Amino acid sequence: MNRKTTEPDGQLFSGANHICIVTADLDSAVRRCWDRYRIGPWRVFSYDGSNMKGTTDGEDFEVKMRAALAPLGATFRIEIIEPMDERSVYAEALRRRGGADHVHHVRLDVPDFERTRRKLMSLGIPVRMDAQFAGGSTDGPRLRGIYFDATDYLGCLLEIADVPPGFSMPEPDYVYPSDAQ
């Protein structure tokens, strides 16, 4: 889900894509969202050096995580991420909050990725993570996501993404609830 539209007056953002919650237990969080709020179905994915690469605070780093995505309406999603490492921006966020689940980032769609990236950088907003995610084909185009540290204004990180033509999500590890496949 990436809406690239022409925005009037040079607007940087064209819509909201998803909000992400970081957790120490993805499976429990997914079940809780479904059981309590009927948010789902959830598609759960695993990421590591085989399908994701990038930098954290400017240093090359292999992020290991599990991520779950669920639609919330026609154009918005909720994402839940469980870090499987100790150094990622996700693990760091959990440590800062005493292990409590919380909003980690919001991803906004952009009509022009490079223009928005340059503008946010010119405003002095630090880049916390810059990553490329493999899609449904390991040799196909990769989605690039950049996390900017907008905590002073938004209270969380801000993600923008460049979704190339032909990108598709990989097959999930599993879907919850299982009868929603």
C-alpha cells in the first residue's frame, strides 16, 4: 500500500500508510489485537540478513525481527514488530520503555521519496535507520524505508518509504487467525 499522488503546493506527504507498535511478544500482541478488537487478519513475516539490510545510526547492521501487518480500512494498516536482536532501533525502544508495548513509528506515504528525504534531512531531523526489504522475489526490487527521529514533535519515529514498481510482499510465515487465509 503506497499512494504516490501529486500533491498541491509541494506537500511532502500524501497519506498515512501505517502505525507500528513495538512489542517483546509478537504472537501475544497479534492474538490480543484480534481477540479484543477484531483487528486482522494478521500476516506475520520474519526478517534478517537474508531479506533485509541497512544501517542504524549510520552503521551497517543486520536487523533481526518479526513483523505482523493487518489492514485497518482500505488504505491503512497496523504493524507490530518484535525485535530479535539487542541493537536495533526496535530493541532500543523497548529498553527505553521498560519492555512495554508502545507506538514506535508512523509511516506516511510520499509523492516524491527523494524530495521528501532531502527536505527532512535539511530540517536536521536525524536518520535512525535506513533499510532495504526484499519482497516476494529475493532478486526483485527492494522497498527502502527510512526512519527519521521525529520524537520531539510526533513522540515517535517517522518512516517514509520508496516502493519500486513491481515490489510485492513476500509470503507470510503464517496468518492469524488461520481461517482468514
